[in-house]
Amino acid sequence: ESSKKKGFNGVATFARKGLTLSADREVLGDYLDREGRCILTRHHHFVLFNVYTPNDGPWSRALPLKMRFLEALRQAMQRERALGRRVILAGDLNIQRRHLDCHWKR
């Protein structure tokens, strides 16, 4: 399981003791949680999704995985909103609006 490999994809959220009600790394379901790319922490007045979205750069074939990840993330955020919770999304979404927004050299 890749979430057990050191230095592989995962995210972490740090908070002072007592500020977090709970934390959950099984947020997106099934295989999407295996790489540790999303952690949900519940706080008193909000929930925080901390993510590292799969990259789909020009050399990658990961676009279908990225789209499944983003759809599962959207659904998880909607579930939290439906429960009346305020949602904050943080992390690396690996999204660029234009080619100029990317630092990679050709």
C-alpha cells in the first residue's frame, strides 16, 4: 500500500492540541485514499480538507485518476456542507488555468 511508503504523496495537517475534534484519512473512498492524498480534519467551526491532487502534466497519463479524485473530493465536500459545516479546501490542487501558469520548461 503506497500510503506506507516513506516520502510518497501524502499530506499532513498540524494543529494545536484541542483545536481539532477529529481527523480522517479515509475520505474519498476505496483506492483513492490509499496514497494518503487527502485528510479531513474537523474543527469547532469548520472542516478542513488538505489535499495533494494527482498531477496530470504533459508527460502523464493520470488525467482520468485526477478527475476521479476531484469528483470524489467534490462529493465529500458536499456531504460536509449538507451537514451544515463550513468547508475549507487547502493543499496542492495541481491545477493551472493557462499554460503560462506552469513553471515547467520545454
